[in-house]
Amino acid sequence: MNCAKTLKSCGENFSLGVQYLSKPWMSRKQENHKAMGEIGENEEEVKLVGAWFSPYVHRVTWVLKLKGIQYEYVEEKINSKSSLLLDCNPVHKKVPVLLHHGKPIAESLFIIEYIDETWKQNPILPTDPYDRAMARYWAPYIDQMILEGSKRALYVEGEQLKKEIKKVSEAMEVLEGMLKGKKYFGGERLGFLDIAFGWIAIWLEAIDQVAGVRFLDSHKYPLIHKWKNKFREIDVVKDSLFPMEKLVCFFKKYSQYSKLKLSEATK
């Protein structure tokens, strides 16, 4: 498959995509329309600004759909950041951004908490104060250790690559331990940490293919493997899945771009 052609055919420009990645395929039918769902008798204006390849955006869409919240999705053009995005998130200039009655909220984990506190149906965060605090601790930690580490594995080499693989593997072992005796990270039902870690069930597989590593090793992490398969079968997740080759092509481009930048920086 010609990766450049695939991305071009979808109207995507890679250069800005790399900028967003530091922060999934939204199906065509999702773009600029209101997702199905009920929010009660009084309709509330909810808009989500996102990009197809962002796992952070998908987190938010999963929660919106789990809660049955009607919303409008706006896909950012990758080759130019819209005035809407720049106005709503002038500091980081990244997706996702949720607008509720015109008020913007940035950063996916903060957005999820806002949604959960605003719409009480189908709660996402734990009700127990201790469990809630632990969920808030683990979500950004795993993002930093696994997401950032696996991304770096796409362009570093030698000893640095070994270090990144070690960091990711150690974090995966932590996750494996967290699943002992549980159906989901949230216990018997889907919860905040499942949503936060959900990208692992999809994006990490593509990174494995491109980087030539095995972060998602079913023999080393059987509980994560079982959870991954269960998570991908959840209706709101299944509906948002996209061809894996599309994401693989994106990460190949990301890898090439990052290696070039690293090479230029070390000259």
C-alpha cells in the first residue's frame, strides 16, 4: 500500500499531524454531524474539535457516546489549524477541545471529568474517593510511560531504543498487575481507566508494526490481551475503529519525519 497516497486520499497533510500526535479515524459519517444520543428534554450545545488519528480525541467520543450525549464533531484540517481551535485552545493549540455552550475545555482527561460531572448518567469515574484519586494518578502516568515511550521507539535507535522498550515494558507490567482478578480496569464494569488506556488496544498495535517491537505481547501480558479484545468489542469502540493500515501508514510517516528532525538536530 502507498502510505502517502492513502493519507492524501483522506485529505490529510502529515506535517501538522505530527504536531497533534503529541497530544482516531473518525469515520466520514461522523464528521460535522451530531452523533446519535439523547441528552434530555433540553438540548445542550456540545461540540468536539478533533483529528482522526488522535487517541485523545477518541477517548472523549467514547465517553460522549457511552453517556448518550448529542454532539457535533468538527474535524480539524491537518495542514492548517482552524481559527476555532486557536481561539479555543490558544496555549497548546491541540485537539481535543470540547465546547459546551460555547465554553471550551481542553485536555482529554479533564474533558472526561467535566463530562462525567456534568452528565450524571452512566458514571465513568469511580465513586469511592480513594479509587477516584488512584484513577487520576494512573491515567497521566501511563500516558507518559507507554504512549510517549512507544512513540519515541518509532525513531530512536541503539541504546536509546533499548531504554524506551524497557520503560514501556515496565509500565505494561504495571497494567498487567492492575488487571488481576478484574474484568476491566474499573472492576466489573467499564470505567475511567479503561477509557484512558483504551488507545493501547488500537494504537499500540500499529506502533508495534512500524517500530518492529512487541509491546503488545499476548504471552507476556495475557490479561492485557484479554482486556484488549473485550474493549474492542464494546459498541461505541467498535463503531469508531478504522482500517489498521491507515494508522500504520500514519506512523510510518511520523517515524520518517521524526528521524529526519532528530538527524537535523544532531548535526
